[in-house]
Amino acid sequence: MKASRIILSLTVFVGVVAGSALPAFATGVGGGGGIQALTADTALDIGTIVQLDGKNSNHVKIATQAQLQNMFGVTVDRNQQPVTVSSDSATENNIAYVASSGTYNTLVSTQGGPIVAGDYVTLSAVDGVAMKASTDDKTVFGRAVGAFDGKGVTLGTTTLKDTTGKANKTVTLGMIPVTINIQRNPNIKSTKADLPQILQRLGQLIAEKTVSPVRIYLSMAITLISLVTAIAVVYAGVRNSIISIGRNPLSKKSIFRALLEIILTSFLILIIGLFAVYLLLRL
């Protein structure tokens, strides 16, 4: 009797585990993020990248490249997640189910070239459609889980136009799963000049903030010029004083007084230079 109960319990446990695992496997898209029911002006295709409307936090619209930094999420099938957060203002006629995290099917194009799994994607020139991100793109929408090269199964093509309105490129549209993670492009081309670590720390120590390499290099130049000028003034003063004493030993007192003035002048030059460096780094 006990053995039969144990077997029955194990059977129920295995059935529950298998049943909970099947939906995630069957979707083939991953999921993993909560879906919000937000309003939209028009019906949006599944896989469209959207952005929040600045006037209404519960309203979304198709994301555009001109407002790349405002990307919010992608429209999904409401049945992809068991948990959906609804807004009070949403109505059945204009609801857009949007995921801002997780892995979901996303519309993509070949504008940035073929996409392979692991590539970062960003918004393309086609509103609401992603493309492979280049090192010049500042913000990425997420990372591709699938691949798309414009061959095989596609959703059609569209023609891009230049600023004059002339057609200049035809791209192919498709859909692949993308893990949403809107962030600064990790592969962005760095325009920051290489700077030794010790100089970075010294600049931050003086300015108490991050200092641009240009300011640090200018500060080094000002310091060097001030130091060289001060040394040159002192050297010239000492040399002239020695020559003057040799020619007229009786004027030793006045010569020493003049030498002291020269030394003070050189210190003043150095102090002014260092103060200029301080202002350059702090302001």
C-alpha cells in the first residue's frame, strides 16, 4: 500500500514538472519578461519595436530612428506570457501588448548586414524594425538569439530613401528572437584618446571628477611651459649676477637683491601656471 502511494506521488510530481516545462518549450521564443497592456493609436504588428509617448506613460507608438534613445520594448502575442499587466486606460480596440525584457520575436532588416546569433541589434531606418548594430550606433535594443541574412523565410522587402527622397537601397525584412536589453552599445567605437592611468587618476584627484584627455594634456603643457620659463629666468639671473660680481665686487649687495627679485619672479610664474592648470581641471 505504501509502495503504491509512493509510486503515485512520483507520477504526479513528474507530470507537474513536465506540464510546466512544455509551454516554455513549445513557444520557441523564450519569454522571460512581464508583458504590459498599453494603448496605441493604431494596431501594431507583433515584433514591432515601440517607444513610450512622452505625453502619456500608458501610450506607445512605433519607435523611430530619430528618437533612438526612447526605445521601450517590442509588441508581442498576449498568449506568450501567463502574466500580463494592464493599464486602466487600455481598451480592447487599441491594446498593444509590450515586453520590455526577456526574449521575443522581433522584426529585423538587412540594412546593417546579415545578423548572426549574438549580434547586437538597434533600430533601423525602417520605423519599428531592428538591424545589426555597427560600432557607430550609440544605443542597442538587445542581442539577437537567431540569425537572419535575408534568404530563406522572409517577410518581404522595402526600399530606403536618402534625404532627397530618392531610393538608394532595398532591404529584406524578417523576424528573429531577440533578447531585449536596451543599453549603450558595448561595441561603440571609442573616440576617447588613450591616456595613461596615472594621469587619469591625477586629473580626477585634482578635479574631483572625470576629466577629458584634452584638458589633461593642456594642463601638462601649461605646467611644462611654466616650469621651463621659471628655470630659465632663475638661470639667467644667477648667471648675470655672477658675472656682475666678478666685474664689480663692491656692488655685491645690490646684485644679491636683484637676484632675490628674479627668484621670486620665477616662483610667481610657476604659481600662476599651476593655478591656471587647477582652474582648467576644475571648471
